[in-house]
Amino acid sequence: MANHGFPLSYLLAFILILSPSFLCRGTDEERKVYIVYMGSLPDGEYSPLSHHRSILQEVTGDSAVEKFLVRSYQRSFNGFAANLTSRQSQELSNMNRVVSVFPSMTLQLQTTRRALRMKVLVQVPKKWKGVCRGGQNFTCNRKIIGARYYTSGPKHNSARDDVGHGTHTASIASGINVKGVSFYGMAQGTARGGVPSARIAAYKVCTADGCNSANVLAAFDDAIADGVDIITISVGLDYPVVFFKDTLAIGAFHAMAKGILTSNSASNDGPSRGSVSSVAPWLLTVAASSIDRQIIDKVVLGNNKTLMGNAVNSFTLNRSKFPLAYGKDISGKCSEREARVCDLGCIDSSRVKGKIVLCDVGDAYPEVYSAGATGSILKSDVDINVSEVVPFPSSALSPHDYDMVISYVNATPNPQAVILKSEIIKDADAPVVVSFSSRGPNAIAPDILKPDLSGPGLEILAAYSPVASPSDSFDDKRRVKYNVMSGTSMSCPHAAGVAAYVKTFHPDWSPSAIKSALMTTAGAMDAKKNSDAEFAYGSGHINPVKAVSPGLVYEAFKGDYIKMLCSMGYNEVNLKIISGDNSSCPKGFGKASVKDLNYPSMAAEVSSAKPFTVQFNRIVTNVGHANSIYKAQVVTRSEGSIKVVPEVLSFKSLKEKQSFVVIVTGKSLPAKSMFSASLVWSDGTHTVRSPIVIYTN
């Protein structure tokens, strides 16, 4: 987690490693930006921009199409973004060579100790084709070798990070070693990213309002052509969408076709079932889990009762106790209910000065801080156990403990309390998937298990933009070089860093081989400690050391994904446009299943209240020892039968492939339940584990 002396680009980091005739109808309608996706770039003589202008002129009836054209994607895939009416977008969607037309959406940031040392950086790799166009007050160096920005306006004319999110995520993936870092003395130690020797190309696609998907696609278009090796993008929607109306799925598909793996955050809408938005099988979808270091914040009441809460609070109060203020005592202009939740505009500064304010919600501290109170005690969501950086003494208590404080206030003539500075404790249960991390099953492709795996995403210390506030309060004037953040935004670059680490050892491996290595070597997690089990953590918790030598890998290439899309009923003509070749759906393939994609995990949705028999067909490639014999073992925590044919795989050479079949049978499952097991292939040295999930919805 490097301190570069200036902030990294905000949000989207790409890692480069050292590797060996119509009239103008509807002009009075409201216009908005639509993305027109046209698949792969055609071979031969073809001018994308000229074609984009031509068809845009056709639907608008206006020769001055530049006033409508927002962006032209022409380096790595084909398409454009334009200001259109809904009628014009429909006309475009009916044209030949147009795969899909959809509104440009706003994606959101997915945020609420590593140990790999590498040598110092030398020259920029010759394969790099990118540029440093970072704009105002931005300079590249041998670490940050490329920068672009896609935002516009007086405050958005630079790739500089003014929020902190991009600096933090890039630092996690590939920050260099820095000793003695902390957040005001907390979590002190040596900070380093997953691969400190990796280069960074930063592509700024976000503003404070979010991340425009037209900008995100433009960044993918450039990054693929620039020659990056790994993409990490910690943004997403709050819900899943079909693949070719999904900005991230589109960009990642073309990255995959060029040999680039994309790591994406699972999103922060857990623990709701089916909330994971990163669902394309060519994406590496990363859930967030805890680490063994936990940051807590204690509240001591006037009766000397001590309660443990959550906050990253760096402040020490200057006396032992302060008065507590609650409900009508903090507001003279709002209702009792509004006052108790500390609604915006309800807190009367004259009533809270010198006092600690109680709020019945867990995110009200910015309002309390702005009102000038001494501190705040908040009621945390029952499912949330996250310590956030606060701008003044504040602590979020569990509902049970918060209710104890309210009882104390109601029973005491002069209730008082003090909030202590945060401290670090050991979390023996880690790693556990955090409640905010989005869950499966996959709403778009139910027979693809998502998320794929979990990585550290809770209270992660990493580099931070020195121009951004460390908390969510705009009134917080502190500036730091390192900050503590939580979210799948943080787990995503952990996985990207491990992927880059694996690629340093295996520069010729495909994106799917790297992804398989990460998934099949992930540590098994305890379903008793993790609500939703595999729907929470996928294959398990990422293990960088074991991922380097997985033994066997499950590979899938562009043609395999096209066949999968055929089985989902995607239009064959559009699939040829997307693939850019003569790919076609095999005859009779309609009877095939998505579950037969050569994926490192196995999942299938079945009907409830009926017996089931499910068959998975898989192929593994030997990347371990040339002469090796792998034996199958099934580990299950559910009733049912699992048969593996054959039970032994014998390899005589590296890169040799062997196929096998897994047959799962069982009695009927109730609605919204799962049958869970694991298939483990082992040669005595390598352990290749794949989760098996049969479920009802």
C-alpha cells in the first residue's frame, strides 16, 4: 500500500505485471445517454467511428451527429454512447450488427495484511501501449505508468483521486512496502500490496455522484488496447442485469477474449438472497470476509457499565463523563420520532453542545457531528458489524446494548457516558463473510455459482488520497495517507493482486486458468459461521501461496462461453457479432445446460419437492507434475449421493486434459434450500477442491 506522494486515480485500476434515412423523430422527447453495443470489431477494412456516425445520422436525421455522440468505442470492441430519445434507441436496437441498446446507468462504489515481498521496480515493460494523460496535477512514474480520465467539468479534469476509494483499492492490489503505517496509531505495521512490483494504470470513471457506465466501457476499451494484464474494478449495480446490457460483463468479456482477467466486487447488498450483481462467468466475483484484526470502540456509562461497539475512533475525550441527550432533548422543531433517529435538519445545536447524542439509527453521526455535539452513540443494524471511520467520538452499539443505554437514560436523572478511543482485538472466528457482502444464487445464470470466492474486505488499512476526508463527513478536515475502509471494494483488489501474483509465475496462463487456480485452492469456510454458506463465500477464502501451484485447472475460452450463451437462448446472429468470428450454436445444443460450462464450481437449480438427479461434465488440465495420479474424494454435509466417473485421473504429461462426470442424486428439497458438498481431487501434493451446490429457489 504505497504512499506515492499524490493520490491515485479514482476507482478503476488496471494492473500491468512484469511478465516474461429517417426524419428526426421524437426531437421533443427527453434525451438521455444510451449505450449501443455492437460486439467485436469486424476484421478487415472498417472504420468504427465512421460507422457510428453514419447510423447515428440515420436515426436522428441530423448531419451534425457530434452533438449526439458521447463516446465511440473502437479500440477493443465495437459500440458507442449517444444522447438519444427512447424511439431512436428502439430503432437502433432493430438494426443489423447491433447487439443491444440500453441506458447508461450509474454504478456505485462497493465500500462502506498481506505478506508478499518483491524486488524494486525497474523499467516500464515494453509491452505497455498506454499513455499518461492524467490531466491537471497528475504525474506518472515507474509505478503508475498510465492514467486516463473520462469525467468532465472544472472539478473533474484530472485522474487525481478526490475521494480516496481508487487510491485505497490500487494500494491493496499492488502498493509497495511501507513500514510504520497506521491510522492514528491503530493497526500499525508494514503495509504492502498483493504484488508490490506490479505496475498500475489508473482510469478515472467516477465522480461523487457515481460511475457512469458509458465512462466505464470507455475505460475498458482503452485498458484492453493499452496492454494491461489484470483488471480490478470495485463498482457495480445494486441488482443483476442480463449479460449484454451489463457494462461490466461486456467490458470483461472482451478483456477475457484478449487474455485479461477482470476481478469485480460482488456488491454490498447482503445478506439478501440473490443480491449478487456480478454474475457473468468470465468475471471473478469476490465476496468480502473478515480478518483476524477487529477494531472496536467502548462506551462507559455513568453507572460504570462498559459496552463494546463499532467505530474507528481516533479521539480521546478530555474528561471522564458527558451528559447524554436523546429524543426531544435534541430537537425543538421535529417530532419525537424524527428526533430519535436524528433526522437531517432536526438537531438543535444549542441543545447538544457538550453532550453525547443518542440516535436510533447507525448512520447518523455526520448530522450529529455537524450540529456540534461532543459525540454520538448509535443503534447499529442487527446484521451489520462494521467499524467505520468517524469524525468525532462515536460508537455504534448492537440493538441489545443500545436498548440498555436507553433504559439507563430513562431510569437516571442525569445520565452520562464517555466514549473511549478505539482499540484492536483479535477476531478468532475470522475469516467470516461480512453481512453486507452480496449473496447468491445467480439471478441471471442460476447454474453458475456466484460469488466465486471471498477475500479480506473488513476494516482494511491501505493508502488513501491526502485530499479526501477519511470519514463520510464533509466537515471532517483531517487528512491522512492511510485509512481504514470496508466493502467488497476492498476484497476485489485483494483477489486481483493474487491473480497478478499467480501470473508472474505463469505468464502464459489463460484468465480462466488463473481464476480456477484461485478458486480450487481457496480455503474451505465453515457453513455454521457463514449465513448462506456457498452463496456467501463461493469456493472459499482466497489463499495466495497455494494458488501458485493448483495442480489441475478448469479452463474455459471464448468459444465455451458462446456455447453457454447458446444454451441460455441468446440470439445466434448476435453471438457471432459478439464473438467476432463464425461461432455458431451446435445443432441440438438447446438440450445442453449452462451447468456444463467447464467451471471450477458446480451448481444447479432444481424444482422443490421433487427428487433430483443432476450431472456435471468437466475437463481438467494438468499443470502440476507431469506424471501424476489424482484420486477423487467427496465431502458432503447434506443427505444425498454423489458419484464421480472415473474416480481416478492418470496424467502422463503437463497440459494433458482429462474429463470426468459428477452425478448428484437426492430426495426432494424444500423451497429455498440447498444440498452442499465438495469434490476434491488430490495427488498427495495438490488439493483441487470444487464446491457442489444443488438448490431450490
